[in-house]
Amino acid sequence: MLVLGIETSCDETGVAVYDSGRGLLAHALHSQVALHDAYGGVVPELASRDHIRRLLPLVREVLHKAGAKESDLEAVAYTQGPGLAGALLVGAAVANSLAFGLGVRAIGVHHLEGHLLSPLLEKKAPSFPFVALLVSGGHTQLMRVAGVGHYEMLGETLDDAAGEAFDKTAKLIGLGYPGGPALAKLAERGRADRFAFPRPMLEQLEKSGDLNFSFSGLKTAVVVLTRTRALDEQTRSDVAAAFQEAVADVLVAKSLAALRRTGLSRLVVAGGVGANVRLRALLDAAASRDKFSVFYPAMEFCTDNGAMIALAGCLRLKIAKTARALPLGFTVRPRWALADVAA
Ligand code: KG4
Ligand code: ZN
């Protein structure tokens, strides 16, 4: 079964072809980082327009790389939400038109479901059930995943997402957009123990087993510090390292608690912050110490991409109980809780 996947929820145009038997055949990505850089963040209207420009050429390129024709496709999967409404509409319109023209199914995929299933693209893939730590620019969630569509929320952020905290802190120390990767790079030259930043919600974990997160206090601690000190190069690196250490410590502690609570021994990490090398090192160390397995997508599939959408679409198609009619209309869901995704 050959599925085309289309991702346009934010500032990346991602396209991929996934085969249920052979796995990922081809993928391509166009990042809009350069386009939004001058504005210090994503400008939604510019994002939509760029998706319009890029999407069809990328679809042609990926089909060519996969050695497939449009008529070989059995379904077209696309990110239906959550995300920027205009950006989502571009992917949804192209996917539904293509599917309608080909007489195949269009499958609206939840963006976070794409992220959390993305480690299944790897050769060393986790089997169900597992605990998923989803850490992206918009979400920070711990979930018990029993199978495709069976997601039980264990904890989530009460304010900023982990990626958002990285991006905001990066801005405070003079780094551009998107700040996460730049901050991580700067942190390599810093000393994590020079500043003692708070580990938000760790006390609650000890007291009541609360698996929720909160990162806005940590961001405020960085604001206070940067206002009271000259930010020379070494200080910026030290702030970056100390901040990264605080976020990673909290993510690791809560992930371990989620494993203990569920009695599971497999942890899946997905989303853009899952590309953070320090977080991966701390999780790997904990995994060998506490005897659990940890699974990550390849670095390039941590951030937004078409491959995870093609894969999720393919898995959704397999479990679809009844064949629905071919699409004649569609809608996007800019705000969409993963808990509302039915199995
Ligand atoms: O999953 P993603 O591509 O988009 C969303 O669905 O939000 O995640 C993007 C987020 C951004 O906040 C970015 O700064 C962060 O992931 N990120 C990182 C790293 N790479 C990307 N944060 C920390 N360290 C990284 N290496
Ligand atoms: Zn994402």
C-alpha cells in the first residue's frame, strides 16, 4: 500500500511516500527558516503562501525519487491539525484534490500522532505499548500509547511548551529564530553549573506524583538573570547550558516517573526537542542505569516532516474499520486535542 504524506502545519513543507511493505521510499522537506528569520518568528500569511509555492513541485520530486506514479498511490495523508489554519488549508486542499482526482482516500492526520508514531520509521522500532514523551514547539506531553489511536494522557505542560521555552530563552540571549538548535549549539561551550535555574514541577512530582510540566518560571529566571548581568560570550553560553540542563532534568525525571507509574519499559521520544543531544545523552544514561529501552526518530524526523504523516496515514488506513466515501469536502482543525482522536 503506497501512501503519499503531506505536512504543512507550520513553517516546513514536508512530503513523503511510504509503502506498507517496504517502508519509507522517499521524502523531501522545504524549511521556511530563512523566510521568517527577519521577523523573529513564523508569519502565518507568509507561511501559507510559501506552502502554495513549494508543495506541488515537492510532490513531483518525491514521487520521482520513489520511482512511483500518482496512479500508484492508494491514499493521500495530510496534516489536518493542529497548526496554522492557512498553512493547514494548503496541504488539505492539495491532498483532497489529488485524492479526489485519483479516486483514492484522503486521510486527515493529527500532527502529534505523526510525531509520536515517528520512531516506527526506524529499523529499531518500538512495539506497543510504550510511554511517549512528545516535546515540540507547541506541545509537551507524556502519554501511554497502547496502539494506534489509543493514547492516554499522563501529563502535559501547564504553560509554555519545552520547544517554546527554548525559543524564548534563545531570543533573550540574542539568538535568532528558531532558537532551540542555536541554543543547544551555544550550550556546548557553556558550563551548566554556573547558574542554578529552577527545575519546575519536580517538587510536585515528589509530593504528589504530578506528571505535568511548567516552563514559564524557568524562562522568568532567565529574564531576571539576563537583566542583571552583562551578557558576554561566556555568560551567554553558560546561561544556555544551565537552561538546557534544567529542561532536560525535568523531562528525564518525569519520563522515568511515567515509566514507573505505567510499569512499562519502553520510552519513545518525539518532536523537535527530541533532537536535543543533551536530552538524549541523559535519557540514554538513565535507560542503561534503570534498564529500560529508549527509542528516537532519526534526527531529521524529530522536527516536522512528511514521512511521519505518510506513516501515520498508512497505519490509520490499516485500522480503518469501514471504507468511507471518497472526499467531496474537507476541513482543517487548527485546535485539536490528541485525546479527541478516535482509535
Ligand atoms: O516538532 P517541531 O518541528 O514543531 C512543532 O510541531 O512544534 O518542533 C520545533 C521545536 C522548536 O521549538 C525548536 O526550537 C525545537 O523544536 N528544537 C530544539 C532542537 N531542535 C529543534 N530544541 C532544543 N534542542 C534542539 N536540538
Ligand atoms: Zn511538529
